[in-house]
Amino acid sequence: MVVKVHPLLDQKEGSLHLYLGNEAIVRGALEGGVSVAAAYPGTPSSEILEGFSRIGKSRHMYVEWSVNEKVSCEVAAAASFSGLRSLCAMKQNGINVASDFLLHLALSGIRAGMVLVACEDPGALSSQNEAESRYFARLLEVPVLEPGNFQELKDMTAWAFDLSEQLHQFVIVRSCTRLSHASGIVKLGKLPEPADMAHFHFDGGLLDPLTGPMHSNPASLRHNWQQEKLKKARSIFEDSAFNSYQGSENPELLIITGSAANLYSKEAVHMLGLKDRVGIVKIGTTWPLPQDLVKKHLAKASHILFVEEVLPFMEEQVKMLAGENAAEVGIKTFYGKNDGTLPMTGELNPDIVMTSLAKIFNIKVDTAPQEWSYYAAVDAQKLVPGRELTFCAGCPHRASYWSIHNALQMVGREGFVNGDVGCYGLAIISAGFYVMKSHFSMGSGTGLASGFGKLREFGMEQPVLSVCGDSTFFHAAMPALVNAVHNKSNIIMVILDNGGTAMTGFQPHPGLKIDAMGNSSMPAINIEAVCSAIGAKTRVCDPFDLSATKDALLEFLEDTEGTKVLILKQMCALSPEKRSIKQYRMSVDKSLCLADTCGCNRLCTRVFRCPGLRWDPAAKATSIDEVVCNGCGVCADICPTGAIQKVKNPEAAKGHAKATVS
Amino acid sequence: MPKPQLAKDPYNIIISGVGGQGNIMASRVIAGMLALNGYNITIGETFGSSQRGGSVMSHIRVSQESVWSPQIPKCTADFIISLEPSEAIRVLADYGNKNTVVVTNDRPVHSIQVISGAMNYPSNVQIEAFFAKYTARSYMVNATEEAIKLGAPILANIIIIGASVGINLLPVDREDFKSIISQQVKPQFVDKNVSAFDIGVKKVSTLK
């Protein structure tokens, strides 16, 4: 029997693979000899640890979904201290979480190579901000590398381990959505055998970073070492092949760019036929900037355009350099974010870069007949209805918020929900009936609630709720709950337990028996027991049981003493366990549906608005969309006339998944 | 039959649809088939938390030469393959031009604005009229209906892939599909996926 080798483990040097950007990063780390990888999921970084988790066992790696990003860095650092190359990966927000530890680590330095992959989200396509690690790198005083294509995602990640060991400092590799969630052809390198012996040496001198205890004291001394490491990085970067130039020796305009913006620049120059007039300097080693190299390129042209995402990081660095060296490089005209040539916020694309170039060169962009585009846009606008975000069909959150909304309406007094990061954040819009009135970072809903809950003595009578997911509970909400209980804050924390880190693709968390290595008998931390042990009055309900959920909420809303926790436990509709098994077969008895004349004013389609329902305005009837409906049965329970009906699906009763086809 | 040549380089394909329709798998299968034939491929995907019930889109760049941007420039899509008809219109108006070819599933997925009655979904007649006015060629395939007959609505994406290969624009064939789908699904599901592909090829041939 031929054993199929995972595409990430292809041993054949030089073979070509179509990899997702995040897979290219995984392959790069494998080629760099990584032994330990840890992460907390976050779009667009999640596929990195997922990749390691698929092949970890066969590579004798340790792979972990950590409880949060800070712990993932600590796990990776422990490996590095013990002589194993390690990687941690996170989205941009993760660096905020990890920064407390990272600021210490940057002072202490590391031993075996350690790489932090930051996958960022210009345009905030799947995020609540478009923050970037380049500014963090400057604050942390550690190097940052920015791959500019798929091959470089692999090659630079592999190289980052060597660099990290040369400097005794961890290195940040910065990717973004348009690279991490894009795919391209990657040529493979050699796959080494990973190291498998770990030992933490600590019996050298107290101040010996290579054989002594690991710590960051005294900061004054180590800060100096840290700066020396940056100087060394700068000198290595001067000769790096990851900085390149494409164009003539005397271009009219020089573009300085990196990351995905490198590809947009290339495309825009090509589309406008400016190849002979524009040179492109692609910087891969963004921080610390290789100054001699940049000076050499600056001398080529008097007009410089910066194309980068998001804030003008390179623009600031290069302008400072040009200012200090004006006598040598000459006086420049700069275009970029500062002068408004490119927008200061949001993601770029080839069209935005093209428009800027066209403005600088005073040429007309004419990619399509203007008339066609105009009329197509006008007609499409008239025809195509909007697609507002909502919860999936059969999502437990819709049912949970339905009960929360109704309970708050019944009690009155303008009660409100404080939320945090997860699909359930959609309660700030119609998907969750607008019950959420504050929405911030991981665990912040409960922290804010803890504060709001203490304002009774200032006359605030509003009921205060928070929501958080099961993964978020472990990540950041536990300290907030401890705070609320200890300070007798009068709140209801609703834990929306859908059995995994659902939003990012159902990664396991400490509440489950499974882990990233494929083990299925790990100790699962029981959320209910934790909350009870902390001292909160704790209840568990199935959110699909609308009346029990509403009753529990009403009881808690009447109880004005201390902190209450309601765990609403129901598996995500997209979970591997539930996928393609409908609990109920749904139908509508047309003779019972009163549609617009029903006293309910169309609760089902006008208010509840599950995507599994359909409203036919011509026939004035509600129906079920068989393809979309996931068979949760909740809409049958909200229909006052009994027109929507549910019948237990015999296949679901068997308790196992029916055969899926993909 | 020899495989057709691509009309230009880079050739730009967009796969569109709604979250949950198997959009990403469709883009990987089509890109995989093209990569198998030696093309340099870049796929840019828009997915993640922002896509709950929202529009999803993959941009595929196909080139003999170079790596291109994972976002294609506006008005330069050569071929739009859509798993949902109104999404095909949205993407065509944004990224297409008068020479763009469209293959789309004819089965609507209603957004919550349509479900609530706040907005109307266009009729098939309106959709076809739009394509007639703004495309070089368009094909509306009843892929979901056929997939339901196969017992798995999700196979609509594979039927649409079959239809897209069936109109002879892409330099790929049935054998390429078989080899790529074998890497993507468990062995016991390969035959069913190949049947779905064949249905797509056949359906689109009746529309010519």
C-alpha cells in the first residue's frame, strides 16, 4: 500500500506545491527545523497551527493550541530556552495580549531560534482593528521581516530561525490576510530532521544569557545588549536577498514597498505600462531598516512613492534617513500616506495603487469602457439585494439572543449586554436583536459588566449582562469573573458554550478532551465547576429550550445580589459533530400560517430571520429553505399558530453523522 | 479533444457565492487543475468571520510567467464562476467587463433583508436579462436542483465546476478533475464527485 505523504512533508527538494500562504509559513518553519509550535486561533493566522497539528506527530514535534497568545509565547520561549527551535503564531490583536511577556523576553533574549508569526488584517476584514506589529516591533526593539510573496513566506520563515539564533533574539515575521489567506506556488527546500533533545541550562553566571537563569534584569544593562542586537540585525539586513530592486537605474519614480503591497505595486506598474519609468524597491527586512541599502536606492530617483499597509511605517523611517543624509542622497519629492497620495487607513489593492500612479504621472486609467462600468454598476445596484451578516442557520447564538432579548424586554429598565470577540459579537446588529451595547476585546464584556454592576449606588438601575464564548472564557474572561464575584458586582454572565473555538474553524480549547496533537483523552476543564468554585451562582441551560432559558434569565434578573453565570450550552451548527445532521425536519403547514395577518407580525421571517427560512411576498407565505436549514427546530417554537412544524429526524436519532460527500 | 488555450495572461477567474456553499473548495479544485497543467497560480480568498451569511469571493490568477496580486484589478475578470446568481451580478459589475463570461448556479440564497421582506430578490428573468446585457456569454445552471437529486446539495459546487470546464475556456479536462478531487476528498466520495462534475458538463452543453 502506498502511504500518502502530506503535502507539507514532501521530502523532494525543488518540487513545486500550491500552498495557502499559511501553509508556506508552516513549511518554512519545518525547513527551519522547528520542534515546538503554539498558538491561539485568530483570523488570518489559524491555519498555521492547524498545519502543524496535522503533521506534528509524524515530525516528532510538540504542537499546542494554547489558552491565549501570551501563554503561546511562553510555551515557545520555554522550548527556545531548552535548545529547541520554536514558533508561535497569532493575529495582530494577539500581540497586544502577549506584549507583557514579550517586553520581558526582548530584554532577556532567547537561545534556540524563536519566531513569532504575526498575521495581520489591513482593512479589518475579519478583525475589530487593523493594528500592525511593525510598531510593536519598534516598541519591543526586535527585528521584523515582511515576506513579499508566497515563496518568501516559506523562505523568510525558515531564515528567521537562523537570524534569531545569530542575534539571540526572537524575530517577528509579519504576514497579512492577502498573503496568509491566498495561495501560490512554492518551491520546496530541504526538510531537516528536527532536534529531539531538550535541556534547560541554568548553572552559568546570573548574567550569562546563554547558560545562566533566564530573566530580564538588570534592564539598563540588557537594554544596551538589545540595541547591539538591533545594530547587528541592521548590518545583516544590508546584504539580505529578501530586499530587491526591479527597474531601470534611472527611474522617474521609485516605489518603496513590501508585503502584499509589493504585489499590488507590481500589478499597477504593469497595468499602466510604466515598467521603464518606475523602479520598485521591495523591502523584506523592514525593521531595523537597512540604511545603506535604502540610501543607495534613494540616490536613483528624485521622486519616491511609499506603498505599504497600513500606517506609514517605512515612509517615516525612510524620510528620517533621507533627512539625515540629504547632502548625500539629494532633495526628494515624497508621495505616500502623509501627503494623501494613498489613504492612511484601510487595505490597498492594485486599483488604489494604479490611481495614485496615474495621478503622479498625470495619465488616464482606462481598464474598461467607462460607460459599461457605469451602467453595470447602476443596474446591479437596482437588482442585487444587500447581504447583511447574520448567524448561520441553526446557530445557537440566535436562540440565546432571542431569549435574552425577550427577557430584557419583559423586565424593562433598559437592560443591556456587554460582549467581546466571537461570532456572538453580531448581537450589536440585527442578527442578535441589537441587545449588545458594548463590544471590545477578549473578555472585556465581563470586565465592563463587572464595572457597570457596581454603579447601583449611583442610581443606575439597568440590568447588566455580559456574554462570552467558551474559548474566550478560558482566554481572558476568567479573571473578569473573579473580579465580579469578589467585588459582589450584580451581573449576569452568559457563557455561550458552543463546544469549540467556532469562529476561527473549530479549534479545541481547554474545556474539551481533544488537543492539537490529536489526543482525545485530555483533561477537560469544566466551565460550570470553575464558575461555581469561583463563587458565582451558576446554571446550565440548552438555548434551544426557549422557555427554560427565558425562565432562568428572568430568575437571575430578579436576583439583585452578586454575580450569576448562565451557561447556554449547545453545539455550533458548523461543528464537525453536527455538520449535515439535521435534528429536525422542518415544514410549514400553509393552512395554519396567517402571514402578515398573524398577530405575531411575522415573528419568524421579519424578526427571528434565520437564513433557513424564506418569505415569499407574492404568495404571502413563509417556507423552509431545505438547502440552508440546519434543522435546529427553534423556529417551530416561536411560531404562535403552530404553522412551522418539526419532526425528529430519524437519522439524527441514530447519533452518528450521515455520510458526507466532501 | 485538445485543451483550449487561455485567452490572455494573466487570465483572471473569480469564484463567488455565499458563506457555506463550498466556495473555497471550488477555488482550490479549479486552481489545482490549472496548476497541474503547469500554470503559475495565485488565489486570493476573502473568508473568515466576516463571512457569516455574507458574500465570499476567490480571485484566481493564472499565468505562464509570474506571481500576480491576490486581488485582481477592477474590470479585469475574464471568467466569473458563481455558486449564487445575485452574487454573480454583484461581482460582474465590480470586476467584469463586456468580454467577461459567466457560469452561475441558478439557485438563490436569500439574505436576511430578503427573508424579512425589506428587500426583493430579482427574478430569474431579470437576472438573465442582466447577463444578456452585460456579458459576452452566460450560463445559468440548475446545479443545486441537480445536487439535491444526488442527495447532497453541497455538490452544487462540483456541478458548477463541471459546467465551467464544459464550456471549453480553461485548459483542463475531466482527468485533471479526477486527479485533483482524489486529493481533496476521501476515496469513497471520489466517484460521487466525478458524477457531479459530469452532470455539470452535460447540463451546460444543453445550454449552448
